[in-house]
Amino acid sequence: MTIQERKAIPVPQVEARAPIPPQNLRVPGPTPVPPRVLEAQAAPMINHRGPEFSAIMKRITPRLQYFFQTTSPVLTYPASGTGGQECAIVNVFSPGDHVVSVIVGNFGTRLAKIAETYGVKVTRIEFPWGEAADPAIVEARLREISDFRGVLLTHNETSAGVTNDIQSLAAAIRRVSEDALIVVDAVSSLSSIPLEMDLWDLDVVFTGSQKGWMVPPGIMMIAGSERAWKAHKEAKLPRFYWDWTSARKVLETSWQHPTTPPVSLMYALDVALEMMLDEGRDAIFERHVKAGEYVRARAQAMGLELLATDPRYASNTVTAIKTPEGIETKALLKKLRENDNIVLADGQDHYKGKIFRIGHLGYFSQEDLEVVMDTVEKRLGELGFHK
């Protein structure tokens, strides 16, 4: 058959590209990107095997170690937070290993499913959405289970608006097992909420650029303790792209990546880390504390109910609010998006349509949050809700 005889694939007819309108983006990720960071991404492309890229990595890596609070190397991968979950599992466990997954929401469930996909045996300790994991209950259950290789934890569960007390959970785990590998999903916490990897004796910690780091999606950062690196050398799960050894070797010999990195995103992270250091770690944490307190107080003053049951564990990066009876979550979010350019998030899994979530992490101002809460109150009133 000649080219002339073969039926040609027609040129696709698609909608015309339209400019993205300015938005008050208040989902728990991706988060708004500061103008300085956006501008950095427009820099000319460079050779990812050249000295310019190595110079970027020489700045980024120790700064990430500072925010992780670890002396271990922090590896960066082109990936999302889910990539971090998979990377953590395949680098330290083997088929048939037994791990315990402490679950308080959707992302804890996802981490457990990834482990099971790779042939790891998973025992779940589950808490209702809206509740943080109770260290005493976890410790008691671990003593009953007794034989386990690792424990999987979520620091900040964006699906439920809850932050686990990782320091207390890690201490409880260590009272049961000094050698268990503690794996922490810190995708929506690290950079915005205090986390001390070395001091708290955590073994694997990972995060994602699209949350509190003020960078578009696409970079996953992960670090392993000495205990984790020892386990890595013995781990038998299949890995190539995610292999820590190859990533660390190239980083330490040439300050580069073993595969092609997202160069423009690394420009962005380089600048974002400078901005974060200028603000200061403690100041960042305090800003997020105030943001969480403000959003929760405003919601409750409106007569709304939070999903988080205990204010001590309510997240300072995302607030989950129960949609009032008689109000459709979809209608509220549509009205906010189309009339006000305010973008909030629906619930996930069995809470889809039952809650809405307001992100307050990374790059935001107090005015941004005030506009959101004022407008939510107005639109809920129009939909028939009154305190």
C-alpha cells in the first residue's frame, strides 16, 4: 500500500488555546508560583551535563538537606509525590517483607497499595478520616503485630486536613522496634510544617515541589537515613529509574542526575529555596500556623464544621470543611470558580461531594485567604446556607 492509497489521519480539530485567567488558587497542590520563580523558568535551556547545571545542584542539595534537617543526601527525581511513594518502597524493601501502614486518609491508603503492588505484605492500622493517628494505639497494635520490617506514615493528610504527630509516632515505633524502617510521606508538610528527619530518627522522607516549595509539579525530593541506605543495599524489589545508588553516585561525582532532569523546574527550585531562606524556616512555619488558625476560625464562625475532630491535629496547610446539608459541593465550587476565579478542592474517595478543601501552603498572603473566606460566606448564603 502506498502513502497515497493509505487513508490519512486528519488534522485534529480542537478548542482554541485560551489564556489562563488570574486565579486565587487555593487547592492543596499545585499551589501558586511566585513571579520570581515563574521568571526563573524562562531562562535559556542549558546542557544538563554541563557546569551550569552542576552549579544549580550544588546550591539546591545542601539547602534541601537544611529543610529536611538531615545530613543524608537529598536526591531529586522528575516525578510527583506518588513517584516519591513508589521510590521509597522499592529502595528499602524486598518481596515478602512485612510492613505496617498507618492510615488516616487517601494518601496513606495509596502508599499501602503501592507496597502491596510490589509484593510487600501490608498490615493496616486505620483511623477514621478527620482523626490523627493515636501513638498509644499504634504502639499497642505494633506490639501485637510484633514482626514487621517497616512502618509507613503520612505526615500531613491532605484528603482529610489532618497532621499526624510524627515525632510521637516515631518514638512509639522505636519503643517497639529499634530497627524498623520509618517511611514518611511528607509531600504536603515538609517546608511548611516542622519536620526533623535526623532528630526524630526517620528513615525515609519524601516531598513534592508542587506543595509548600512554591514550584510547579514535577520534582520529587527524597532522603534516606544510614539505616535506610543499609536496607537499600539488601533490598530486592525491582528498580531502575528509582534506584538510589545510581542517583547518589552521579550526584556525588558530578552534581548531576543519572537521567534527564527537569531543567526549567530546577531553575525554579533554585530561586524558591533562596526565597525560603530569606523568609526563614521558623517564619515560614509561623506563617502557616496563622493561616491555618485563620481559615479554621472563619469557617467555624460561619457555622461550618471541620472534618478534623481535634484542633491539635488540624492541618496548617489545608483545611477540610464539611459541606452544609442541602448544599451541593459541586455547585459551590463551580460558582466560586466561574464568578470569582477562586479555585477550591472537592473531597476525595468517600468524601467526594461531602467536603470542600482550602489549601493555604506555600505562596499566599493573608489577603488571599480573607478574600476566599469572605467569598465562600457570600456564595454559601446565595445557595441557601445561613448560620
